[in-house]
Amino acid sequence: MFYCLKRWVKRHTVWLALCLPHYALAGNVDINWELVGSDLRYTITEARDHDAVKRANCGGILSGNQCFVKFFLGDNPYQPPLFNDTVNLRGSQSPQDILQTWSLAALPKSGVVKDWSPGNNYCFVLYIFASNLTYGVGNSCQGTMTPPPTEPPPPPLSCSLSGDIYLRHGVQDSGSVNGHTATSTAYVSCTRTATVNIKAVVALGGSSTVPLSSGLQSRLTVNGIEGAAGATLSVPGASGSNVTFKSTLITSGEVGAGSFNGTAVAILNIL
């Protein structure tokens, strides 16, 4: 902590203030930070201090409550604070008692700092103020307070699959149907680097074998892996990755002439 004891000494009619700084802060302040655009949102969840020796004059019946807890952006305790809370105590109180009373009444306490940039080098400081005492409880630059984020948060992660994924086998004679393959390449992209799994399955049942007619089926794969298991791949972000869907025809017995089709779905899961 650091504190200033104000002693007024009359010497040659000049009033002097004697400040005694001590810069090793003893308290600890836990804060949840969230950077939303340029708004830095904070929630103070806990504030601790174990100094039961020093005394602060918290006022009396006539003067009212004279102890305060203030939160500052910057380490100058005489600039306008982000908040200034009056503590419901009077008489001679220790920093420990003041902080405990304030914590029970005020925490969790939330607020927002506008136009914040993660590159800012400002310190956040929590102080106790009294008529005879200025006491630093926590400082984000000295390891006694949770520091604000130094980097912007990553953008929300989302991925999409695009491209023509119709698998067309065309016209085949009876001798070339079994084992005939058709492929199509799609494109998966994400808002940032991600790992995804892409499956190709029948909508009902989740099988990768699509019935086309009596005695004719299509077996689906994704990047050479069975469609029900799906292919797992790393996507570098907006530049994306190619995904190959493949249909292999399987016959069982004689297949009559005609036009056949089936339907399956591609499922993209972000891992």
C-alpha cells in the first residue's frame, strides 16, 4: 500500500503537509474484464486487505461518513475517479475494516471505460480515502490487481461451406454402374483459424450410405473418409480449404433402367 498522513505544522505561519509514501501495495483486487469494441467493461468481484493497524478517520455524528473507496484510471489519486463510494462507517477504522464493509455493500461492482485501446499503458488503482489517510489497495501495474486485456479479443468464430456439392454420375450402362464414382469439391472458410469436422450423411439415421433404388446405393466419403465419421481438417481462416465429396455406386443384383437420385446432407462442426 501507500498512504499519506496529513500533518499540518505551523512554522513561520506556513502550513506544511507531510506525506509518507509506501509503494508496496498489500491488498489484492480481482476484476473480470471484457473488451467489447472500444468499451472496456469491468466487474470487481473481490477486494482484500489485511492491514488492521493503520487508522482512518471515518467521521462522526456531525461530519457524517468520511471514508470512501475510489477507483481510478491512472495512478493519480486526485483526478476524477471512475467511481467514488461512501463507506458506511464512522470513527477510527482500519483499511481492512473499511474494505470489508465496502465489499459487502458494493460487490460485485461493474462499470465501463469508453474509448479503450488494448495498447494503453494506464494503470487502474483502487484507493481508500479518509480525512487523514490515502491508501492504495490494488494497482493493475504492480501485480495487486487483475490487469486489463493487452490484446483485442478474437472475433466470433463461425465457419461456412460453399460450392456445388451435387454428385452427378451421368448416364451409365449396366456394366459400369457398380463402383462408378462421382466427385465434387466444396470450400470451407472461417472467420479465423479453426479445426472443423465435415460429414456427409443421410438426413434420417445418420448413415453415409444413400439408397437410390432397389439394388442400388451410393456410399459417401469426405476427403476419402467415410461420410458418417467425417473428415477433420484445419482451416486457416478466410482463405479457407477445399473439401472433396465422393459418391461410389454399389449394386446388389440387377438394376433396372431409369433415373435415380438420393439426398444427403453435409454437416459442419467446429471443434
